[in-house]
Amino acid sequence: MALMLRADLGLDPWDAFHQGIATHVPWSFGTVTIVVGAAVLLLWIPLRQRPGLGTLSNVVVIGVAVDASLWLLPTMTWTPGRWTFLIAGILLNGVAGGCYIGAGLGPGPRDGLMTGVVAKTGWSIRLVRTGIELAVLAIGWLLGGTVGIGTVLYAISIGPVVHVTLPLLTVHGSGASENGPSADDGGLPAAA
């Protein structure tokens, strides 16, 4: 997240949303990420989703880690450096997704929202995920979040990166299916 922020070439939808909010409140980007994650967990209640240790850790750890990383990383103005930050950010985000989903300790708040809506409505993961992502991207952009070529690159590459890393990082017997989460189910363990 921090690498993509420092690249300033466009953010993934949720981070554009977080950044948009952060421009209007006196909080750090990481704090906004934590608050939004906690608010999304409240949306789980009517969906009867149950958070796991990984879910709760996701809310706090990501926000703290992104603030620490932003403190450590320089602002990148050199164009090749910005592209390096962007590509590294996307790849590392995909690996991180494979790690926390593959651990089987509960989806992140945003992924659990998706799986909860899918379970409640019977709609496809593709439809629900796309709808959620487009909604938060539009709101983030309207609030001043960075949308650009990085947003498009993230959108077309994050799925393939997670698709490759998830089977490699799935802990068998972790609550995921015997063969691990598959691309057919969005790469996510079944919602509780």
C-alpha cells in the first residue's frame, strides 16, 4: 500500500477510498484504513459473517504497517522509481493476499463483506466484487483519492498474482478446502 501511495500513479479502489477520506479528516492513512476496516466489520453483522483472528489482525496490522512504511519510504519523484514502487506494491499486495487468505484464519473485512453478500444474495462473486470495487473507487475518486494508470494495472494484475501465490501459500488443514481456495470461488475460504 505504501509503495503504491509513494508511486503516486493510481491506487487500488479501497486505497483510493481510504486516501479520499484521509484528505478530509485529521487522521493518518493507516488510521483511516483501520477505521474503515472496523466499519466494514459492522456491515458483517446483518450478513451473519464471523471474523477470525486473521480478520481482526487485518484491521489493525495493515493500518499500523502502512503508516510505518510511509514513514520509512521516501517520496518518489523519479519516474522509473515511481514505476518500480508501483509494480513492487502490486506484487507484494498479491503475495500478502495469498499469505493471509491461505492461512485460513478469516478473510479481511473487505473480502468478508464480499463473501457475505454473495452468501446472502446468491449473486456471483464476480458481480458482487466488481460492484463493491467500483462503488468504493468512485467514492474515493470523488473525495480526492488518486486514480490513474496504477489503478488500471492493479485491477488487471492483482487477480493473476493472487491466483499464482495463493496455492503456494495455503496452509492445508487451515480451514481452506483440501486443495486450498480456488480461483473459482474468488480465492477465498468459504464464509462462516
